[in-house]
Amino acid sequence: MQAAAYFHSDTYHNAIDKLETIARTFDPEAPDMLRSAIIEALGDLGIWPMGIFDGQDEGRILIASAR
């Protein structure tokens, strides 16, 4: 089971709206743009892969593991 993460409601709904727009405007001729747009939407929430963490951050961080 994965740990739950909670965000401010406005942030959450903005992310949902952004993902919905990404899905509605998907261009099958440019699949790389889909991935980039999803990564950007997750980044707006502050969700990044552990592989890019260098031990420092500009603010508070939460490191979660699903092991």
C-alpha cells in the first residue's frame, strides 16, 4: 500500500484540471509532449522522482518509500 499525500484543495483541483486538459488535447502524433505535460503537472505539485534528489532542497521535503 502506498502512503497517502494530501494537498491544498485548490492545488489538487488545479492539477486535476491540468491533467484533464492534457488528456483532452492529446496529439497521437506527438506522444513525447504527453509525457512532458504530465511530468510538468506532477512537478507543479512538488512530486519528483527520488533519482533527481541531490540531498538539498529549497523548502520542506518528504521522502517516501513504497517498499
